[in-house]
Amino acid sequence: MSTKSSWPLRALKGFGMFWWDFLVGDTPELFVAAVVTIVIIDLVSRVGHHNSLAVWLLPILAVVSFSTSVWRAVSKARKK
Amino acid sequence: MPFLATTVSSGVLVLVGAVFLASAVEMVEALTIVVAVGHTRGWRSALQGVGVALVALAALVAAFGPALVHVPLSALRLIVGGVLLIFGMQWLRKAVLRSAGLKAKHDEDEIYRETVAELEAAGTTPARDRIAFVMAFKGVFLEGLEVVITVLTLGTSAHRLGLATVVAAVAVVLVGGVGIAVSRQLSAVPENAMKMTVGILLVSYGTFWTGEGLSVKWPGNDTFLVACVAIYAVVTWALVVLVKPKARPSVEVAA
């Protein structure tokens, strides 16, 4: 049996790998944070109908996620 | 109505800025690889690789562009918003770390050196150089794919796919022309400042479309994008100041 996979399978794998690298890559915490942010805003806006809270919560969550990721990278780099 | 004109132009302005800078940055990266391949292995196969990559990218746009129009707008905006939010935060994170000196600043020099070393290790150059072709193809296709994603997502969500395409084309032609003229001095491009600006614009658009996809009613509609840009710019600036090492005296070297 040949160990080489067919080209559609390889193309599919390559496509999947591209999106994995594009969205997750070496910062999985940003991916998780974005998903959690979407779930929270969905609950606040669509379920809870608190539009004004969602308006400010969305940028605040983005700022917290991004700042935390930067802070993690900085402390990791300084420990080395 | 002057208010309507202001809201439309602020949204368009952010769209044009984001697409232009993102396309320009990706073009600089692709061009660095192509120039390295051309200088090391010869231009014929390198340019053939560029040509085939451009055809492949055009085929992708032709296949997926019209399909995106049929996706329900709120779902499209949520997906696009999520992708832009993640992508923008990744760019901003890298730009802040570069400003703080925790990540190498001039990527182009490193990319150029790595590509040249890889090509030189591959040995002699035949008339039809497969390695040069593949390297140039990969460089243009992968960087171009990011331009395509930016143009398709931002353009479709804002109902301005034509404008986004034209802006990206202008950026690619402009950077391509300047890049060919300056050849190996692509590291002189202020890439980190451009990446930081793109990161701020992408996170702003990501926030805006994610909210739109989740039925959030933004105060001032499109004008809120400008508020997002201002918020993220201030936060980025504050982070750069906070993470920059204070003990080390900064020495400005005149160019």
C-alpha cells in the first residue's frame, strides 16, 4: 500500500494547516479569547438585550485579551 | 446630509487604510523572497513562479468571491469579525513585541538571508530551475493568500468589494514598483510601524463586524469604527511604553 496520500487529500490537509497557522499559530490564547468574547457578547446582546453593555464590553474584552497575550510573551522573554 | 457623508467616509477611510497597508506589508514580504530567488538563482524561473502564483490567486478569488455574496450578511460579518479580531490581535502583539525589542525588527533582512542560504545550499542552477520556481511561487502565493483573505472579508462585509480590490491592486503595484527600483533595500521600509497600524485597523474592524454579526447597535453607526481605532491606538501606545525596557538608554541612529 502506498504511504503517499492523494493530491485532493494533501490539498485539504494543506488548506486546514493554513487556517490553523493563520488563526491559532503560536498564539492559541488569542484564538480562545476571541471565541470566549464572541460567546459573552452573544449572551449579553442577543440573549440579555443589554446593548449598551455589549458596546463597551466588546472592545474591553479585546483589549484585555491582547494585553494579557503581550504580557505573557514579555514575561516569558524576560525569564529566558 | 453632512452627518451621513461623515459616517460613510470614516468607514471607507478605515477600509481603504486597512486594505492598502495590509496588502503593502504582504507585498513587501513576498517581494523580499522573489528578489532573493531572482538574485541567487536567476530571474526566469522566479518570475515564472510569480506568474503561476498570481494565476492561482486569481482562480481562488474567482471561485470564492462570488460564493461569499450568498452567505447571510450577519453570519458573514460574525465570521469575518472573529477572523479579523484574531488576525489583528496577532499583528498588534508582534508589533508591540518588536517595538519593545523582544522580537527581531527587520524581518526582511532575515527572510532574505534565509532564502539565499537555502537556495545556495540547493547547488547548481539548471536552465529550468524547479527550486527557484517553487520558492517564488510559495512566497507569492502564501503572502498573496493573506491579501486575498483581507480583501474578500473586508470588502464583502462592507459591500465594497470593488473598492477593496482596487485599493489592494494599487498597493501591490506601488510596492512592487518601488521594491523593484530599490531591489535589495526592502528592509528600509518601516514595516513595524505599518504592521502596528494594520493591526489597529484590523482589530477595529474585527470589533465592529463581530458586534454587527451579534446584533450590537453601535452608537453613531460606522463612526464608532473611528472610536475603536482611537481606543486601540491608545492601548497599543501604552503597552509599547510599558513593556519597553527602561534601564537601557535608547540611541537614535540617523539614517
